Amino acid sequence: MTAEGFLEGRRLQLARGVLLQCIMGGYPAARFYGSDDGDLALVADPKQIHRLPWSHQPRALAICDADELSGESSPLSTRGQLKAVVARYAALGLAPVVATELEFFVFAPNPDPTQPFQPPMGLDGRREDGHSAFSVSSNNGLRPFFSEVYACMAALGLPRDTFMHEMGVSQFEINLLHGDPLLLADQTFLFKHLLKEVALKHGLTVVCMAKPLAHTPGSSMHIHQSVVEADSGRNVFSDEAGEPTAAFRHFLGGQQACLADFTALFAPNVNSYQRLCHPFASPNNACWSHDNRAAGLRIPASSPVARRVENRLPGADANPYLAIAASLAAGLYGIEHRLEPSAAIQGEFDVPDNLSLPCTLHAALERLKRSHLAKELFGAEFIEGYIASKTLELTSFFDEITPWERRVLAAQA
């Protein structure tokens, strides 16, 4: 839209079905978004209008809510779903607080998708070989890129906590500061958009796939969650003596009760399960533990005021609005129904059958399809439309034969 049109308040409308467009560009049957495929209104959030600092020509981006023309939030909008979950907490006098950790890879351009990704050529004339995890000098070869990333984050008002090289080849992680869930979802979305745009300027490719490289750790989007009293700001997960509360236990119980049903919301792509089924500190369970990275639900070492639950299931490919909404909805479900968690696990452990998670997109979608709870918390229209869109993507994947199949199976009798 032109700046003049935007400032005049001209309404931008969008076909309802676009919210269910699959990643290849197609759509499920019209019955999943209304057979007329009528319009939605895109309503800009006045707090999320940003001049884009990486653009040579003056451009701005506005994060919008997708509202029905009658005024209410569209049930197909993931941002609307998150706002609804936060409102349910507010009705109880509570406010959730979250932070996200996002991992990503920086690669050289990859014009031929049949070839593996490669790390970029650094200023020293070499490609990283995988020995730079947690090194203070590991990104020197990418310094011009990261310098502009930091500058653009500052221009967009994106505060960052820590930034480091992760375990993978040319893999990095940012920790965003904790705060309001909707704000953190917006910031996570903006950061991913910023990364890709700045990378293109520097002749690089940023990849937020869950598992872009074989034999290498995948990329997560861990969600740290706590709940405070809306009026006082007191963390309800700790009592006056600094001990865990019933609310803390119930929140954990809700996470455990819902994670298997919601796996397809946290791990939305075929590739997501490459990360989960080859875990390098990547969870594929609903166990919980004190400071054990093998558990899907980890309680980081912290002071009582900072007691929180880290959901380690979502990958970097997850929709931040939907992943945060699903995780918080699970915790609230536990609080409302006073669910008790299993016993904590420590050290090496075997995952009980009742705490295992689907390990393929097909299994996750089948579990979501059977979930009355998911439809209760997010509405049948959203869940059924989401499944329809993801089923199209899964079918498209199965329409291709992979190099592994040709290499290994062609010679079999």
C-alpha cells in the first residue's frame, strides 16, 4: 500500500483463504475457509509499524490483525489465537510472560536445492568446518552481516539478551528478552524477517529450517514461560518461601497433557521431525526435569522470582504466534483443571509411552485430528483448516522421490 493510502486509513482487505495457503502456494478445499472465500480486514497494530532500516528506498512494515469484516478476530488468524489465549489468562487476573530462543543457520547461496547447504566464505577466505561452537571469534568472518543485523535490531526496537554461535556449522542463536507474549511473537517474527533480508544484502542465505544439515544439530525455538499476577507482577510459580507452587505443578501438568496433541502446531513441517527424531539435545518427549536438556520440558536453574518452564519442542520453523499460543493454552488448561505432572526425571532416562510424542508429520496430524481438546481450545474451524493445509504439504512431499531412495533402494531385488 502507498504511504498516502495507509495514512489516510484506507482499509486493506484480503481473501479469507489466504490464511490457509500452504507453503507450496495452493489451498485446501474452500469449505475450510468459507465457500464464498470472502474478505478479511487487515488492521495494523499501531505499536508494530516499522520503517525498514535495510531498505534503500523508504519502506515500512505494519504487523496487522486479520479481522472479519464484522469486527471480530478471524478464527483462522494465529495472531488472533494468541491474543485470545492471553485474554483467557487476563480473565483470571493472570498474565503470562514468555521469552524465545531462536536458532538459525547462515549459509552461502544455494541455487541448486539438490545440493547440500554450505557455510559461507569468511573474510579469512575459508569456510567454517564446525569447530567454532561457542567461540568468541567464530563469527568474525561474518562481521559485516552481524553488524548490520545488530544495527537493524536497534532501529526496529528489538532488544536482545545474548547472541552466540551454536553447535552446528555456521549456526547461531539469539535470546530475546522476556515480556508480553504478543510482543515476543511480533519480535520473533520481525527478527526472522530481518535476518533473511539483511542476509540477501550480504550475499548470504539465512535458513530457519528445523534440520537443514544431516549429522548436525537442528534449530529450535525454545519458549520460556512463567505466569504473574496481573496487578502485582508476582510470579505465581513461586511462593513466599521461594518454593514451587500448585500453579507451577498444574501448568506443567497441562503442558504434559497437551504436548502430544499439539505436536503438529510446534513442529509444522516434514523436516521438523528430522530434528526431533535425531535429537542433539532436541526433545521428542513430554517429560520434565530440572535443568536436563534431554527433557521436552526443562526447568532452568534460576532464582524463585524467575522460575519458569522451558518448552523445548518448537523448532525454528514454527509459527511464533501459534507455538506460543499452543504452549500457553496447554499451561492454562492445566491450571484450570488442576492437573498434576509426572515425577521429574534426571540424568539419562527412558521415555514412558504416555509421554512420547508423534515422530512424523503424518502421525502428528492424525493425533491432532483426533484431539477434542485442540478443537475446544482453538476452535474446530482453525484446527480443521490447519490440518487440511498441512495435509496438502505432506502429500506434495510424498509426490517426490528422494536421492536416498534412488541411491539405496534402486539396486534391491
